[in-house]
Amino acid sequence: MTQGRNLVRDDRTFEQRVSATRQRFIDGLPARLESIDAALDAGADAASGESHARLIHRMLHDLAGNAAMLELDLVEESVRSGLKVAEAADSGDGSLSPDDIRAIHLAVAVAHEVARNLKTTAPT
């Protein structure tokens, strides 16, 4: 028996599987963006051992990378400016200034708008 492999046959083409993955990403995008906003507002979590900037940097990097992999260029571009801010803070003292937080919230707001547009133009 092969462990870790899905033993159920999937007759969809590669393109169909990628399309389904893209759609799941688009469907989950609002929740991911809301979690970034919430993490921005919550500040650092001492229990996690991760700085506030590192957490936001990681969340935005993950989102931008997945969007790029799925060729959702507008999503990637919309979060890239916020990612640059978080990356700079993460490579510094690990804290986000009020201006940093505002800039990242703005990038996330743009990404929310992109997500709304993707939802209305995505095939059903």
C-alpha cells in the first residue's frame, strides 16, 4: 500500500485540476485577506515567538507566492507593495510603524477589490 498518495482516480485533465485549484484560491481569498487585516490590528503575539513584521511578511509572502504560481497576477501585484513594507520592517527591528500598518492595510484593501472582481468574472 502506498502511503500519502490519493488512491482515488482523478479523471480530470491537468488544466481542469489547476482551474479548480485557482477557483479554491479565489474563493478563499477574502478570508485570507481578512486574517491579514486582523493580524495587522492585533499586533505582535509574544507566545508565537514571531515578530509582528515577520508574521505579516510571512502571510503576505505566502499569498503573493501562491497567486503568482496560479498566474493570478493582479492578486500578486496588489499585495506586493504591502509585502515590500513588511519585508523591510522584518529585516529591521521586527516592528511595524503606524505608517507601515496603514500602507499594508491599503494594499490589502486593493487586494479585496481585486478578489471581488475575480469572483464576479470567474466562470461558474
